[in-house]
Amino acid sequence: MTTHGQTAPPAIEAEFTGVVSGTARLDDSRGNKYSGNAQSAIASCLVRRSLAEKDWYFDLGVRAEDYRFSHGVGSLRHLQDYAAVLAVEYYAGEEPAAALTLRPGWYFGTHATASSWDVPVELTSGLPLARGLDGVWGFSNARFYHHAVPVLGVAWTLSPRLRIEAIYPEPAVVWTINRTTSLRFGGELTGGGFLVETTGGKTAVEYSSYKVGAELSGEWRRGITYAVATGYEAVRTFDFFRRQGAVKGSGSAYFKFRLIFAHRP
């Protein structure tokens, strides 16, 4: 199956990502101090089907995230979610040009309950501005987010090998080494909103980790790609915005490994 003479996106796509971060020191507005390392694992599986309209696709799948902290904030040691994935995407060949994604599921600390149900939504879209220059806009939001996260900027393709992505919140410079291998220098924002149990009762916490580093990605064999990354965790935040406010810190190195399995009919 092809689109505009190019290969269409995978019909089935599975992904696993693991991240280990070192010890970060955190402080809150009351002068309390915390420290500890963090580990995360994210797994997902999507089935993608073409729609009647050319270049449009519908995705259906599942996603799970698990964040663990050796010494959390107070009693907080664990954040997790289990969700379905529903998406409508527009592709130009293998390149995603626009997507609307819903992830209905449970977002919680230790125990999933009916009140921990949420439906995070993400919308992103490209906008051609000039030859080699595209605008990018969108947002992500959810019930347990403090604020919606905007996505805004431009992507500038200087040559077939070099692209500058001046896009908030994840700017990057991407160098294509060869047909299957690339090197990315830039930022990455991970985390989400969760309903957790504290000594004062249940409350929302928005966890975020902003990392700056280098990522090498390539094709291991047909249908299997990998990525390895390392760098510096610039910010780690637990935002209890309905109660005590934010606990922030930084100062740790990280290592990330990702595998993607893609099947094309």
C-alpha cells in the first residue's frame, strides 16, 4: 500500500520505552527538601487502518505507563496509568502531518478507582509556510493537568540531512546520518496527570520531567527500530496544584532505551 508514491505508515505498531534517571534534589515552597532517583516504563500497541478519505487513518490500541521513585515526595512513590488509545491521523507518506488522540483510562498512584478516570486529549498539526519550512501547532490537556500544554513553533528542513525543530516544548536539531539512522539533540517532556492518595486525602498531581540530551535512532532489522539517549534531567516537578503547590528539582543524568516494532502488510 502506498501514498503519493511513498510507503504508508505501519498497520501495527508496538513500542516499549525504559528510562532511568539519577538522583535529583527537590524543594517545595515550605522549605521541605526531597531527593531520589526515578525509573519509568512505557508500553503501547496500536492497530492502524486507512479511512475512506485518502491519507487519513484511524488508530485503536492500548497504552500503559509506570513511574517509580526511590524517595518520592512524602508517601508518593508510584504513578501509573492504563488507557485505551483512539486517534485520527493524517499522513504524508510515512510522515505524520496531523493527529487528534484520546487516551481514556485510569491515572492513579497506588489504587485505581472510578474517580481516577480521565481522558487526556492531544491535538497537533503541521502548516506549510514556505519551501522547507512548516509551522507546528497544537496542545495537550486533561482533568489532572494544572494547565493545558501548548505546542507551537516551526520546523525548518535546511537539507536532506539537517532539520531544525524550533518547537515548544521540545526544540531539537536532527541530523540524518543515513537512510535508517539519525541523531537528535534537544529537549523532551514526559509525565502526566494523576489522582493520588495523600495524608490529606485524594488530590491531583501533575508529574513532569524535562530532559535535554542526545538520541541516536536507527533500524536494527526490518520492522524493528531502536533509540538510545542520554543527557541531563533539567527539571523534575510534582505539581499538587489543588493543595500544597509544586515540588521542583533537577540535577540528574538519565539513560533511555526504546524499541519499536512495526508491521506492514
